[in-house]
Amino acid sequence: MATYDYDVIVVGGGAAGLTASGISANLGAKTMMVEAHRLGGDCTWTGCVPSKTLLKAGKVARQIREASQFGLIDSEPEINFQKVIRHVHKIREDIYKDADRPEIFEDMGIDVVFGTASFKDLHTLEIELKEGVSRTVSARYIFLATGSRTFIPKIEGLESSGYLTNESLFEINELPEELLIIGAGPLGVEMSQAFANLGSKVTVLEATDRIMPKDDPESEAILRKVLEEQGVTFETGVSITGISKENGKKVIRFQKDGSSREILGTDILVATGRTPNIESLDLDAAGIRYHAKGIPVNDSCRTNLRHIYAIGDVSDRYHLTHMAEHMAKVAVTKALVKIPMKMDMKHVPWVTFTHPEVGQVGASEEELKRKGKKFEIYRFPYSKIDRAAAENETDGQIKIFASKLTGKIYGASVVGAHAGELISEYAVAMCNGVTLRKLADTIHPYPSWGLGARRAADQWYIKNQSEWSVKWIKRIFGYRGEIPDYSDKDRII
């Protein structure tokens, strides 16, 4: 067997890289982790953590404005945006110190190196260190976890006019007076609400005919209505033709419904998806296949080379932090222990953390119809969840796609408060074969949010009950009550 400097080299110190390094070291592998900037990656510094912190600040501001809904007195919050941003920075630093510091991983026996890695050959990497010198190292296994960055569309005038991305958004010190957001995916929609609640005038432009195009249309419609009521303007089905800067304002010109229009704002946020960080790796030197959307991998996250794996955003699979961690676990286990693990692609949940939240897991209604799958839809409104009523969070619904006969869950979509927690319950049920019947028979505490998941499952019993069966029961036992109206297909109990 050839001798290498390390058993494992992990390139990238974000969610995927940190997980892969930790598992490798825990399995007894001599491990190096190479990071070009700082540990924690996009999630800690420019993604999940700062965006959710800013969303929370905006939510609190709105609750102050609408305090009368809780029997208190409405007032206009005093927004000190510089203080808000300092709070965002503090939360990032706290999480970094608690979970991502180099010392944490060095204590595990991992060599943490800061620099930019590129391939020299199949097993060898050259690392350009921050001190301006280089270092050449080799490894038996290499895990690529370099992540992604904002995809910048080619729009005339965008570069010269200036714009924000998630990498610069949380470094600004002045609240945008008029924020124009290009893209109505999770980032664009979350930040539209955060900044609107903090006092910005916000307009979101989206090329497709609705916001959140990957989510359930009913969930999208409920969320859009709430955001519009909070002051966010959406322009969907648009084609941006150019951007310019005039009299201190930024002007976005676009086509919609066959006519030319324009909109002015003080700031532009580009939220148009992600592109993989592969340029500095020199993948050609090792013969690793790649394309514009990332590095292709099999279901065990292996590239076209048996000893090299791509995990997280740099692969062409998923751009989700929790999937980055899942991919790292699969890849390291497969490579180092030879256990034939594969990604679980049937039960991938995702959540947009607006208020209300939008969560989804498994197959969508459209996907099930396209595949010709027989299924029933079970809906349950948030207005019937007592905890939602107590907290005045009744905007939303639970929607489950399942087998009418067995109650097997094929997918679920939840829009409403704590949708992320509720969708997690369905993810656990699906992954472990728990049917709607078993979920309905499971005792949930009252008045919890989770009780909504059980009551939605109750609807499987309701829909499987028939008029003839009730008549049969009445006749046998001599009961004298009225028979429910079974002609009402939308009946919810």
C-alpha cells in the first residue's frame, strides 16, 4: 500500500467539511482539514445563522406594532439598525466559538490548515497558505467540501450599479430605504420579510409565475398573502432587461405581461441561487469530472474516482446544510468503514423560516400525480390547533399525501408557525414506516404544536369512515344518534 501523509484530507470547513473531519478523526483516521477562509462556512457566517437572527429581530418589531392582538398596546418600534447588525454579529461569533473554533477540531487530533487547496495529482494537494508559502500533502482519501456562493446572473448594468448578496448583506450598517430583491426563493423571501418588518420598502422580482416555486402551491399562496399584508410587493413572471444607476437610485427595467416597466430602489439584493466553488481546485489535474452545477456524485457521494468524494454544496445534489451533514456521514462511512451507505433521497425535508414557516418533505402533489401514484390528500387548518389560537398564529395548514388504504405517508407540506418542527415529525414517520394510523394513535401532549401533526393524521380515520359502516354499528348496538354528513368531502374533525 502506498504511503500517504494523511489517511484523510477534507477540503472545506463548512457544515459538510466539519462533519466529515469529525467523523474521520473519530474513526481513527489521521485527518487534515483545509479551509480557505474561516471555519463554519456559509451557514454560520453568511447564511442560516445571520438570516434567522435578522428574521427574529424583524418578527419582534412586528409584534411590537401589533401588540394589541395579545391585549397589549400597539407602538412603533425604535429601530437602531446598527445595533441589530451588531446583534447578528454577536450570535454568529457565539455559535462559532461554541461549535466551529479550530481548537475544537485540533483537540480531536485534526490538523486544521488555512489556505487554498488544489490538486497536483490523484492523491496530492498543494495548499497555498495564508503566509504566502505553499505546502504539498497527500492522502489516501480526499473529501471535497468547498461549498458554493451566490450565482450572479448576467444582467446588463448589474455590476456597475452595485448589489448585495448574502455574503455582504449582513455587513451593512444602514437599513436599506427601498430594497429590491432579485429572486423569490428561500433567501429572497426570508429577507423580504425581515427587512419589511424592520422598516424597509421591499419589492421582490421573480422570473417564474409564483414565489417559492419548489414548494407546494397552496403553502406558497398562504405565505404570499401574509407577506403582502406585511408590505412586501411581489412582481412575478418578470424578465429583467437591464439595471442602471440614476440620481442616486438603482433602476431595474423588466418585461411583464408583454409591457416594459421599471422600478427604483436604494439597494439591490441578488438571491438567484447558488454556484459551486470549484475553480481553485484544479479538478482537471486529478481527472475529476465536473460541470456548471457542481461535481457529479453517486448515491454514496463518490466522484468518478474511487477515493475522492464531493459533499455538500460543491456536489451537484443538494444545497441544504442538513443534507451537507448527511452527505458527509454517508461518504466517510462508505469510504473509511466500507459500509454501503447511500443518501436518503426519499425523505429530504426543507424549511423556509419566514413567519409563517413553510416546510416540505417527501414527494409533492405534482410529483405523485406525474408518477400516476394513487393517494389521498389530508388537510388540517392551523385555526383548529388550540396552541395556534392561543398564540394568534392561525395562518397556515398541514397537508399530507398518503395512501387511503394503509395510511402510508408519501409526502407532506406544512405552512404555519413551527412548520419546521412539524415537518420533522412527518420526516421521522416516513423514514421509519410510521403510518397515519400509528401517528394518530400516538399520544401527544395538549396543547402542543405537535398535537397538530396528530390531529392532521386523525383525518385518515375520518376519511376512511363510511356512512354504511356507521349505519351497521347503529343497527347492531341500537344507537340513536344522527349519522354524519359524508357527502362533505372536506369535513374536518
